[in-house]
Amino acid sequence: MIEAEKDVVDHMLSSLTTSLLQNRIAPSNEQVMHHFGIACESAGLIATEEAAIRMRVSREINNAQSVLEFIGRDADRLQ
């Protein structure tokens, strides 16, 4: 994931969390897309479905790698 895409993900997570805390309800799909558009705009990217999918897949891969690294560290300690 390129740096601008990471910025989009971080911006979205931050703004959606703020929105959730302020409104005390989960954001609608329209609100999520609105935040995505703003985050892309601020990072200089065009908000497209392909960009959203690529960022989601990249984020999932990073999360999986983090879990595998964590498991690997625990496995090392057990041996």
C-alpha cells in the first residue's frame, strides 16, 4: 500500500471513530463513503471502488502479517 493510501485509511479510521463517539451510532454506508471521499481528496487520490478494494485488501494483508509475526514470536518463546 502506498503512503497516500495509508494516509486515507488512517484519516478514515480517525474521522469515523470521531463520528461514532459524537453520534453514538454506527455510521451508515453513505457516511462511510463520504469519509472515504474526503480522506482520498486530502491525500490527493481519486475515490474509486478499485482504490477502496485495493486499500481494504492491503489492510487485511498487513493485519494477517501482524498476526503471523505475533504468533511467530510466541512460538519462539515456547521453544
